[in-house]
Amino acid sequence: MAELINLRQRRKAKMRAEAEVKATQNRHLHGRTLAEKRAAKDETARLEKHVEAHKREE
């Protein structure tokens, strides 16, 4: 005989799992310290400056 499942419990479990994935992503994106944010911004600016310095002008 087939195993009985409660669809409401399955739906809630799926919603909890999706919420946990989203929370993990948000912690990764927004959970940085001010120093980390500044370091990333400085690194981006340095790389852009490097690329601009090596462009050829027509």
C-alpha cells in the first residue's frame, strides 16, 4: 500500500526550505562589514582604473 503524506506539511516544509535558502543568500549579500564593503569598492575602482589605463585610443 502507498505511503500516506500530508500535503499541508509537505507544502510548509518546502516553504521553510526556500525561506532558508533566501535567508542564506541575503546574509551573504548584506551581512558584510563596512570594512569589507569598502575593500570591495576599492578593489573594483582599482581594476577599472587598470582597464582604463590600458585602453587604446583610436
